[in-house]
Amino acid sequence: MSEISAEQVAHLANLARIALTEEEIEHLTTELGQIMQAVEQVSEVATSDVAATSHPIPLHNPLREDVPSDVLTVDQVLSGAPEHDGTRFVVSAILGEEQ
Amino acid sequence: MSDLIRLSAADLAAKLASGEVSSVEATQAHLDRIAAVDGAVHAFLHVNDAALESAADVDRRRAAGEELGPLAGVPIAIKDVLVTTGMPSTSGSRILEGWIPPYDATPVRKVREAGMVPLGKTNMDEFAMGSSTEHSAYGPTHNPWDLERIPGGSGGGSAAAVAAFEAPLALGSDTGGSIRQPAHVTGTVGTKPTYGGVSRYGSIALASSLDQVGPVSRTVLDAALLHDVIAGHDPHDQTSIPDPWPSMAEAVRNADVSGLRIGVVKELDSDGFQSGVRQRFHEALELLAANGAEIVEVGAPNFEYAIAAYYLILPAEASSNLAKFDSVRFGLRVVPEGGGTVEEVMAATREAGFGPEVKRRIILGTYALSAGYYDAYYGSAQKVRTLVQQDFASAFDRVDVLATPTAPTTAFRLGEKLDDPLAMYLNDVATIPANLAGVPGISVPAGLAPEDGLPVGVQFLAPAREDARLYNVGGALEHLLVDRWGGPILSQAPDLSTHELMATEEGVV
């Protein structure tokens, strides 16, 4: 289960949107294999009769009145953006030439 | 060194309330200390240039007869994971370098409303991923007990700031031990509250189901006073517990362990722990027993799977949380040579902006969540989480609190474990179970390990919502140990004044 290839790491990096270098991919391939081997032991005790816990303290659907609360202004929201036009975030092209 | 910086927060607050000292004087004394020793310690990433102004404002309000909270005018350091208006908030990462958030995290808002004075932002492992602060993009923090050693992590900056008398109090965050393990290695106190006890709003998320903000201090009472300030329901955090909390400070003031049943987790009292760590741990238990506590051995057979489950759940949640760093809304943007699509810009930005440990964990989390592996990894880890909770539940049927050494070793040398992620992860073996189960934990100084003279902490754990029990037992132990030592443990820490002197000679100050 823990055999991880460089191709897999490159695929994961693409999914995670990180332009890893070849050297990083090589390094991570070894490390991920070791880490996964260590963490795989969870399957020893995670049998089908054990329920999964996603949240440590059970709370049920906290709701509030549907009225505007103290939200940020447009200026505040844009204040940290690398590029904006005063009302919107500016990004580069969504599609490349081949798309 | 000014006497003001050696006072506990509680004692300083009393002097502020009586008018003997002003907040401007107290704040200036701490800013002077930061200027003198932080070149050597590097606890701070940013020093607040509005600190004296905030202090003067509190002094004015006090002079005008305004009713102020118990910690009004007391300076505080803030871990850089918490967003702050007027101060950059980087979470230790290049990707957020220079970012000034448009709002305050709820715990920060609460300390400001309590009249406390933010001194600045403290160093941390990038996005709180680490146990040594060596993964900070801005260089490591040094342990004030030995500058060649780690101050713990991820909140090493907050713990070192408090240990080096640069601040009487600090805010931290704890996902797998990031408040408690730094307390252990620096001879300070740190609490991870019950999950949901303190709002996570504005805490830059690492793993949302594990993260919890809490107090860092030199005394148990100080931690309790700060806990009382930051705890409570916050509608901005959907996981915030709506019930009211009892006063933690009262629990310290009324500390009494007679009849208290303390469970020793046998799986965490093993040969895997350094001998001096175990020795001080057992001495602490004997002292508590001599004062009326009942010591019981308990088993927690599933704790041995906790680290494995944690290193699946944490990267999975982190890989999702860190997707927000997309070069669009805040932080760094790196455009590849010749331009690129928004996805290429994103990938280039994340490649340049994230450090090696963050990349490692994002890739690991992406793998654990990917199609075909989800059930085997993330699903199994969530089942282990249930088993760890069951271990806690059966232990707490028999005892009021649990006790363990906080971490397996004293502070190791900077660089020693940097190239071995698995060895680094093992530092959290005793602290992780609490995060998986959502229960509260505290680390209190237990003494110095005889073999290396470095601080050792004892950890207490209580059932969810029973944080006050930690302050009861922690306060009682501290009182007994300080009597035995003839003063606080930090009075045995090396004097950093030689560094003050060097800094002055080099013209840094």
C-alpha cells in the first residue's frame, strides 16, 4: 500500500497546485514512502465495527437569524490582494493557449 | 534587568491597579528587554510600534476611573498564527510575508478589550507545522535556557518570549502539542483548552478539528487569568461551545488535591522517555500523593496509534485549509517567467511561498484524501480517533485527571532532528491524544533533568469541559514545587544579560 512512485508525487503536486522541482519530487517520494509506512498501522485497529469520529465535541448545526452580521467592507477584503481593480480581485488568464 | 519584567502577570496587574506602576512603564520595560535580548532569542517576528500608545490609553482610562478587567495594562505577546489589525500576520510563512489582516482574531479582540497591551507577534513553525520553530521561514527561535537548543514548537516564540522575560503572557495555539511541548522545554506553563472553549475565528487554520488557542505564561495563575479572558462562546466559530465557563483563576486560588484521583497513563511512562524526564515526573506524583492525591495506574492501549492517526488527519485537513493560499486574495503572487494561467501562477506561488515541511504535509494530505486511499487512510485514522476517545472515557470513569510527562525528552539541539521528520513527529507522542479527543491539557514545570539541567514538564489532562481541574492540580503542584525549590524555576535559568551586553556593544540597542 505504501509504494509511492515519483509519478504519483508529481500527480499529487499537480492536484495541490505546487510547482515542485524534480529534486523535491525525488526527495518527497522517499520521505512519503517512509511516512506512509509508519502511519499505515492505523489499519491494525480500525476495524469495521469502530465508528469514525470527525469532530471531537458533538455539536449540532449551530444556526443564527438570517440577518447581515459584522462583515468586512469591499476595501478591507481587497486590502491584502496582490492585484485588484478597486472592486474585484484581478487574476491572470483562466485558460492557456492550448485550452 | 528591570524588576518589572520579572513580575508575574498577576503581581504586575496588582501594581497597575494600585497605581504603583503605569502600563506605559511596564510596557516600556518589556520593549527594552526585547531590544536587549531578542537578537539572541528571536522570539518575535514583529514588535508592535503602537504598544506604548495602547498602554497610555489604558493608563488614561484607569485615571478617569473606568472599571477595567483584572489584566488591564499587562503586556502580552501574540503567536503569529492569530490575525491582527495593525500588525503583520504571517503564520511563520513567506507566502504571507508583510500581510496586514483587515480584522482581529477573536482571542486578540478579547485581550485588547480586556485592556491588555499587544507587544508583538511571536515566531512559530510555518503554519504551526513542527515541534522546534526550525520550520519558520524567518529562522528559528532559541531556547533561553540554552541558545543552541530548540524552544519547542510550533509555539516556540511565545514560550521563549515568556521564559526570557520579554513578555509576562502570550497567546499560543495547540494542534498536537504546540502550546504544551514548548512549555515543557522552556520551564513555562501552557494550556490547551477543551476544543471549542476558545474561539478559532482568526486563527490561521492548520487542522480545524484539532486546533485550539490557549494561554502561555510563567505561572499557573497567570495562565488561568488569561484563559478567563479568551474563553467563551463566539458566533463566528461554528465549533465554539455555547455553555458558560467557570473561573479558572478561582480554581487556582482554591487549589487542593486532597482526594483527587490522578491516573498515570502507563503507556506514556516507559523507557521511551528520557530518565530525568521520568524522574521529575515521578517526584511530582509523589509530592501530590503526599498532599492527599490518590495515584492510580491506568491503561490507554490505543494511544500508541495516536501519532499515526494524527499524521493522517492533520495533513488531510491542512492540505485542504492551505488551499486558500492561491495568490488571489492575500499574500504572495509569483508569476512564472513569460506569464501563465491562473493555475500556473498559483503553482509557482505555492512552490516559492511554502517551505519544505509545509509541502511535505500538503502532499501527504493530498495523498491520504485521494480516490482509492481515503477509506484506508483518513477513514481508518478517524476510527482511531474514536478508540482514543474511548480510552479517555474509560480512564476518566476511574480518575479525575490523567498525568504524563509532557514530552519524551528535554530540549534537543537545533538541527538535530531537522532532516528526520519521523523522529521530529515523535516529540508529540504524549500531547497528541488530547487533540484527537478534544480534551484539555496543561503543562507545568516539574524541575530540571539531572543529566542535562534542562526543564521538564508534567502534563495533566482532564475530561472535555473540565479545564478547571487542570488549574486545580497544576496550581497545587506549582505551589508545592516552588516551596521545595525556594523560588520559581525560571530563577534558575541562565542570565541573558551577557547577550544584552554584547548587543549593546555591537550597537544593536
